[in-house]
Amino acid sequence: MSDTIALTFDDGPDPAGTPAVLDALARAEVTATFFVLTARANVMPRTIDRLLAAGHEVELHGHRHLRHTHVSRRRIELDTNAALETLDLLGVPRPSRWRTPWGAYARWTAELAAERRLELIGWDLDSEDWAGPTADAMLARLRPELRAGATVLLHDGVGPGACRTSCAQTAALVEPLAAAIRDAGCEPATLGRLCSSRPARTAPEPVPVAAA
Ligand SMILES: [Zn+2]
């Protein structure tokens, strides 16, 4: 059984939030997964370089932060194409995972993901950092929920609807959260590491089909 807990960050890069989170991850000796907004990444190429150089994973959130259930399939297709093209131009390895904005799925989202060979990713534990709680309050709420195989949702950028103006409390949460995960007998890591440490799925037994 996996003893890994994945730390994932959405809505970056952010000029202040991402460097602060990266500093905290470095101090905690943790690598994590970042679901980026490529319209932001496009103007912060050095931050993307820093993410990659430190061994973090860069995956897809969107080019812009669009809610799939509120816009057309065509608009998300164009947004996703722009995002993948931007990541390519920034030298990011082709993403294999997609966390859609707000985790919202339209009826066609899975089809778009499959066409682009992107695995849709949700989360198990929500820090709700976007709502503005202190690092202490988030840690107190998350600590009892920490369990092997879980994916934690955090934000290194301020997204639409956030009730805060900086990601300072998220950055402050990183080190104590990593310590709490280790206290729970697990290791904080990327989603790639979490997935690779999962036991291989066994194929289901074929179901005999009765002759008609
Ligand atoms: Zn988001």
C-alpha cells in the first residue's frame, strides 16, 4: 500500500506565492505537483524553470481559469490547446494530468481529456486555503484526515473567487504539513510518485457471456 501523500498546488504561478511555496518546499525537502495557469506561466518563465529544476511536476490547470460547466466545449478546446502550446514553448514536458478549474466537469470534459491523453485529477483533502484561514487552522483541520494515498489541494496563486490577497498562509502551512504527514508515517511527494507507489491494478476477471 502506498505510504505517500501528494501535495498539489493550483492557480500559479504567482509572483509572490509560488516563490514562497517553493522556498518552503525546499526547506521541507519535498517535491510537489503544480497545476498551472499557462496565461500566468507565460509571463513567468523563470518561475517555471525553477519549478522544473527543483524536481516538481508541472501539470495542466488551464490557460485561463474557466469553469467547464459555464462555457462551451469549443472555448475549452481552444483554451486547452493554448495551454499545451504554452507549456511546450516553456520547455515543460508534456503534461499527463489535468485538474480542471474548480474541479468542474462538463459532460464533454472526460472526452477532451482522453483525446489529449490527460488524466483528470481531483483531490481527497481540501485545505480551503483560498478562503483565507491561518496556517494553524488549516493544519488543525487537515492533520486528523491525513492518510496514505491521499491528494491534498492547495493553491500557490490567488484564483478567481479567493477570499485572500496572498498565498502567505499556504506557504506557512507547507513545512508543518510536511512534518505532520511524516508524523503520520507517510511521505509528502508528487502525484507521479503517489501513482507509481500504488499497487498495480489487476485486470477484472472476464465475465462469461451467456449464449443468446
Ligand atoms: Zn483553480
